[in-house]
Amino acid sequence: MLTLILGGIRSGKSRLATRLAGVAPAPVLFLATGQAMDDEMRQRIAEHRRHRPSNWLTAEAPLDPGEVAVPPGATVVLDSVDSLVANWLLAGAGAAEAERRAVDGVLAVAGAAAHCIAVSCEAGFAPVALSPLGRAFQDALGRANQALAARAERVHLCVAGIPVTIR
């Protein structure tokens, strides 16, 4: 089963994913896609770690979460699709390839897990980016989110810390 959680930056997406996975039967695997390339990102990652239960398994998957071994019957929190898209773009992929690889990675995890909870920023709420790379990111992420939402059994949108169920 695939659940997609969308929202803006600091909207409560990860908190909702943690809450949903926290009531699932063990084991829970947290797939982290963010990369600590600077001090500010290291602080964000550390903050996310502090809010996760200590008995959860954690794996880093900045490019291909489908390569991570998912324990049988596991609930997987994949945080985040937007980082996957960004990582592929920074690795030199074009927008269409970044979109495809991110979607394929999430769907591979969803196919291996009892429940996959994927977290992603909603690109459609931001103004059009000023740079070509920013616009490529927004386009790829928007299309990836649409593809995942079409396949998800549940879709939630977080706004100001309040989750709204879309499907």
C-alpha cells in the first residue's frame, strides 16, 4: 500500500508520516533521501532524527531507495520524494529522468513494503523558480507527485501542521 503525504516546507508532513508509521506493526524502516551537504542541512537531518522512535531502522537512500532491503512486513517512511528529484538533478539527470527515477524508486519500495508512506513537498504552491535548474526541479517534482498520487491508495495534504485527507 502507498500513502503519499504532500505539503509545503515545515507544514507537518514528516510529523504526520511518523505518526502514521508509529501505529503500524513493527518493523518500521525510515528511508532518508536527504544529503547533508552543508551545516544547515545537517541540522535539519539531526532534528528529524530526534523526532523518530529509537527502535526504527534507518537507511540512507539519496538516489535509489529501491536498492534498500525492506524487512518482510515492514512499514517504510520514505522522506522525501523532493530530495530524490533534487539529488538526481544534481547528479546530472534531466528533469524527465529525475522524475522517472524518483517515481520508480518510490514504487519499488512500495512494492516491497507492507505499507510505504512517501513524503513530498507540493511544488505547485511555490512561485515559478527564477533559475532553469529551479524550474526543472519544480516541473519534475510536480509530475512525480502527480504520478505517485495517481497510484497511492491514500493522499494527505499538510497545511500549517493540519493534515487534510484528499483520498
